[in-house]
Amino acid sequence: MDDVHRALTDERADTAAQVSALSADLDGIIEAAAMSNTDDEHDPEGTTIAYERAHTAALLSSARGRLDELDHALARHASGDYGRCESCGGSIAPERLAARPSTAFCIACASAKGR
């Protein structure tokens, strides 16, 4: 296993663990809200359950997106396309791959797409 594959695999494992933990957190928040009859929306102390649920759901969505990116990068690595821009077909700069190992686009194409 080469260094790129190992780095992507390690990051994927970390991200999968994060997805699992956030899923459990979200389930707990939803369960707590269902079992609670308090009016937390008007409680001046701390955050509301709705805010916690929305915040955790957003973090979970982001982590799932990251997991998809890593799976795609691993598939590109396996097919020999890793390091090649999916948009223009050019090489992705090694510095960009070092900073964002799961990227599928060179800097020019990513900038044009707003990524």
C-alpha cells in the first residue's frame, strides 16, 4: 500500500468514525426532544434543542459529504486516475494534493467551479 492510499484510507476511517458519532448524537438529541415536554425555545439559558439538532445535522451532512469525497478519491486511486483533474484532464499540483488529498480538480477548475 502506498502513502497516498494509506493517507486516504486513514482519513476515511477517521471520517467514518465521526459520521457514526454524529449519527448517535443526532439520534440522542431527537430522542431527548421526543421525551421532553419543556419549552426550550423560550429558555434564556443555553441553546435550544432545535439549534442543537440543526447544528448536529449540518455537521453530519458535512462529514457524510467528506466520506463520499474520500471514497471517490480511493476509487480514482485504484483506477489510476488519482492526481488527474476530472474537469480538464490536466495534472493536479502535488501541493494541492498534499493540502486536499481527496480533491478531484486542479486549482484552475476548482476556482472556476467555486470550490
